[in-house]
Amino acid sequence: MRRMPAPLPASPDPFVVPEEASAAAAIAAIAEELAVFDDWMERYQYIIELGRTLPPFPKQWADDSHRVPGCQSQVWLESAVSGDRLRFAGASDAAIVSGLVALLLRVYSGRSPGEILGTDPVFLKELGLLEARSANRGNGIASMAKAVQRAARAAGATLPGEAT
């Protein structure tokens, strides 16, 4: 008798689950974590390690329809509404950029569209994440933040009672 193969395990959830209760708490935690490091090389290494903690991004989403325009490296984002929250999955082909994706999604994933739109991405500049990058990479980070904000506006327009 021929034995049937075991079913494949369900793929892990590609969406980032928030660690902190709010976007503001996530920004504060990130600021504390980055303040520990004395120089930018140590911070870069930490950011690269954060990128390695991103959930696996489905290969079928690494296409032009998910690509964030304006990034020097390839960056892909996907969003999904879960109840009254917007969840994000993301990936990049560059290690440091993957870490920056992880930071952004730590702040924004799992939040309501209103909270996302109320959380200005100026925190990226305040944390020094734009100044330490080349102009093109800084523009790429800003493009990622804009893509998140666009997704929140689109989701907010479809959720009852969500002010955008």
C-alpha cells in the first residue's frame, strides 16, 4: 500500500505582531534600545539583527505589485485588515534595509488606521535614522513610511467609524 505524504505544516504568519501596546510605546522602546550604542557601526549591527527577526515573507509577494517605489534596495510590503487593525508584512533584499523595515513595522503593524495616520514618521528623523543614511537610502525609508500611511488611509476608508 502506498503511503500518502504528510500534509505540509501551515506557513508561519508573515505579518509583524506588535511588541508594544501602542505606536508611541514602540518608538520610545526603539529610542531606548538605540541609545545604548555608542557609535553608528554598533547601531547598524543591531538594526541588521532586527531585520533577521522579521517573519518569513512569502516568495509570491516579492513582486512588482508589492514593491515599494523610491527605495534604492528592493523592498516589499503587504498589508491586511484584521478586525479594526492593520497588519503589515515586509522584506528587503538588503540586510540594513530589512532592519529598517522591521523598525517601521514594529511601530505600525497591528495598529488601527487612525493610530497609524496619527503617528508621524518624523520619529525616523528624530531617532537619527535618516541623517545617518545616504540621501537615496533616506528617501527609501521615507517611501516605506509613505506606503504604510497610504495603506492606512485605504483601510481607514473601509472600516466603519474609523476617522482618517
